[in-house]
Amino acid sequence: MGISKATIWKEFTRLLHPYYWINIILCSTFVSLRMVSPFCQFLFGPAKDACELHPRENEILFFLLIIVMVKSRKSGATHTAAAYLASGFIYAKIANVVMFFRVDPRMGIVYLFFFLLQAMLLPEPTYKGPENLVYFRASGLDDELKRDPRVTWIVAFYAAWSPSCINFAPVYSKMSADYGLPNLKFGKIDVGRYPEVAEKHHINTSPLTRQLPTLILFQDGKETGRVPAILSGQVQKFAFKEEDIVNTFDLNSMYAELKKDKRFKEVVQPTPPSEETKKDK
């Protein structure tokens, strides 16, 4: 499935946010200072190897690379450049703290100060617009599906401790605001809190699961589709990007079709007359 130019441009503009380039600077601070003259001689001494990475520092960086690769592989639900960067920033900054402290605790403290300052003043940007979501408790979803089967539901099964779910949350909130209708509703249920719901819908909630988050489409009160899909007992990899979800569920066509249903036309309340109008009457 190709990536549209609009998606590429949207991702590029997102990466221009100060959060990303300031974090890139922080993550590359130690290596830059260690390798670039005259900073290396000033900070690390006049020794011949002052401007070279020591074996232990190479080991730390190699270990960091492995951690980032493993975390990125597990977080398939966050398959965007911004999400990959965000997931790697924290590990890279911790590696910088360790390497600075090894050289001089004073430099480690200074770096740690800027690390914490950035975390407090410049957190990761997330969607802060409107949302149109229904949050369910244990039996709430079943009750709602039975109450009016004519309503189409897209429900996110998530866990509060899952990084993939946390990264997906703003995407899902935006989709609920863009596509929500009286007969096309978006819901969420915390299966970490209600494991019996996860069991009923065949969702594995173990720490190594690849099923969080799971999106299930309910039509006429029954499940008609889900991502990630399960084929022959295997969980299929799925990138939880808005464009992929829209294409998988054919959401644009579904939205257009459901919007035509006259049974669910929103009732527009008449605007109450103003005081001037009352006086005119």
C-alpha cells in the first residue's frame, strides 16, 4: 500500500516541531562533543584519544541501537517516523547521561538538568482537538450493541500501560471527531482493567502481546472486521496509521453511506429568539 503525498507532507511538518529537533540535539550531544574539535580537547582533556569514542562508549551506543531496534519492532502500531523517533529519544538521552557521568559527574548533572528541563517545558506534541468517544465499562459494550443494532461501532480495545496504545490514542481521537455520526460511533474500553472483555473478544493482553491496540468493527450488533487481523491463529502485523485504518475499514464509503440514513438525521434545535426579536414581536 503506497503512502500518499499528503501523508508524507503531514509527517514532515510534524517533524518540524521543536520537540523533535531539540531532542535530536540532546540525543547527539555526547557524540558531537566527543568527536568534534576543539570541544573534545576542552571537555575531555588534551590526550591523543580525547576526540575518539572509547570502547566502553562504543558498547553503550551499540547496546542503545539494539534496544531501539527491538522497541521499534515491537511497536508496529506506531509505524511512523515521528513515533520511531519519540520511542528512541528516551533511551538515547539515558545513554548520554550514563556516558557523561562516566567522564565527569558534573557534566552528567548538567546534561541531566537539560534533559529534565526539556521534558517539563517541551513534551511530545499530541492531538489536542475535539473527540467523539464513548468510554465503556465491562458490560457497557454488549448492552450498547443490543440496545440499537442499527448503529455501527468502531471500538478500540486498549491498555493504559501499552506504549502502542498511548501513541495511537490521539490518532483515534481525531478519527472519532472526523467520522463520528449518530449511527457511526467510536468507543474505547480498557482491557487491562477489564480482562474478561479481552478474553471474550479473543485479545491477548500479556506484556508481549501484538494485539494492543485492537480495533473491532461492529455492524448489526456483530463483529464484521478487526485490526490486527488473526489468520490461522497468527496475529497479522498492522500499522495503526489513520490512512491505513480508513482504507482497511473503507471508512470514507461507510461514512458517506451512513450519513444518508434519514432515520439518524440529527435534530437541529431551533435557535431561541433574541431579546431584540421578542421586542419586535
